[in-house]
Amino acid sequence: MSFTLPGPFSGSLESMLVFVVLSAFSGFVAALVMGVPMSRQEDGFTPAYIAASILRGTTPDEVSEGDAYVTHYGAGVLAGILYAVAYTALAALLPPLVSVGSMLVLPHAVATAVVVGFVYSFFAHLVLPRAGKRVYEERSTAVRGQWLRSSFVFGLTLVVVLPLLTAGL
């Protein structure tokens, strides 16, 4: 029994794994690019510190810069993998209207929106409230707004990077 991706990625298990790896790498690149607006906002890296503190079982103030970055980039890779799953499912469900390189445009756009919406909502509504009373009560609105803007940068990067990386598939 063999499993194949729908649409332009139909082929072997190997081509599917290549697509997942390229999607994960795209998530990493998008997390790197997302770091630019995050570094320019007052609470820009607060999400990374909060997420790392939850993973480490500490407070955000106790998290090292390195741990925050590893968590941030790791989340980018996981978001890229989530994108691959969403794209694959959507490519099987949505009509193949237009493609750019190897990417079907409609599934690509919808999968990117799903990932950005998930990443933002997951942090804003599940992770941030666990940050501790002080962070949540004092800065939650500002952090959510900054995270929303940064999440859009992540999505825009995915929109551009993935078609470039998968052009030869």
C-alpha cells in the first residue's frame, strides 16, 4: 500500500517526506523572519519566553534567552509541519484551480491561514493565560496585538518561501 499526496505532489512516500521537511524548514525560516518585528516591539519576544517557561515549568523571568529562541524556532518548525498536514488535506478537498510552481494556490492560501490562525489562537488563548497573573493581567492585550502582527509576518513568509522551496518537486 502506498500513500501519495494529492495534486502536484502526487508520487512516492519519499516525495511526501520531502514536502514535510521543506514545510518544516519553511516554518523555521518564517520564525526567523518573524523575529524581526518581534525584536522591534516592546513585548515582542514575550510569547517565546512564556511558552518556554511553560515547557520548563518556571516563570518567564527565569527563562534564558537561548531557551526562548529554541522554543520560538521549534514552534516555527512544528507550525511548518502543521502546514504540510493542512495543505495535504486541503489539496485533496479543494478544486485545483491555479498553481504556482508545484503549489496549488487555494490550498496553499487556506493552509497558511489555518496555521497562522492556530498559532495565534493557541498562544493568545491557551499559552498566555498560563503565564502567570502578573503578565496576563498587566500586558495581555498588548502582547496579543504584537503577537497578531508577528503571526501575520510568519504567514506572509510561508506564502512566499514554500512555493520557492517546492518549485522543483
